[in-house]
Amino acid sequence: MSSRSATKAQMLQENITSLIKQLPAILVEYTTLAGELAAALPNQFETFAKAPQ
């Protein structure tokens, strides 16, 4: 936290518990969105040819 201002470091320290409590829900939302995106972009990686070595 040395690169943060004293005020921002204090705010983070005061709110870190709340942020940690939100993490499980954030991860569920992230994985849900990632699954939806993967379904919307089928075979996106299969379209690229491997570069010769």
C-alpha cells in the first residue's frame, strides 16, 4: 500500500472485509459470464493455425 495515498490506504483498510465478503458472489458472476461468452464464441481458438516453428 506504499504507493497509495494515506487516505486511499485507510479507505481500503476499512473496506477490505466487505470486499472479501463479496468475492464469492463476484466469482460466481464472473464464471457465469465467462460460460455465456464461451457459448457465444464457439470454436474461436480452433480457427487459428499454429505458427510453424
